[in-house]
Amino acid sequence: MRKITLQIKDKRSVIISLKKIIGQLQSIAEVVENDKITDQTFTQLLAVKGGASRVCKDIISKGVLSNLDKYSTDELEAALEVIFRLD
């Protein structure tokens, strides 16, 4: 798949989401490092997984699908394959 370019407002939204995921991962790392793993740790990990899936879908939908005319059929199929693998 070719390089995806996002509009400024979409890029900001994606970056905010990524920073939230990074914060959650740092929190999880601290919990593991301090041997304080609980059921909440797994809930946070699932939230990270869901957040990462949402970011992928956002990038594809806002970057690729909003510019359909610029992508070949093969590139669009590759983007859809990524979306289907996320869930």
C-alpha cells in the first residue's frame, strides 16, 4: 500500500489517540515491573488493542477512503484486508 497522507485535523486526532495508547502501555509496563498485575491490567491491554484497531481504521478511512480516486483497485483491496484483519 502506498504512503497515506492525512489532513491536519485528522492527523491531530490520530496523534491524540496514539498518545492515549502510549500512556496506557506505560501504565501497564509499570504495573508489570512492580509485580502488581490484576484483572484491571488485562482490561487495559484490551483497551490498548481496541484503541490500536480504531487508529488503524481511522487512518485508512480518513486517508485512503476519502481519496478513493487516487488509489488503484489493488491498493483499495489491501486497505480493506487490513481493516478485516483488525477485528
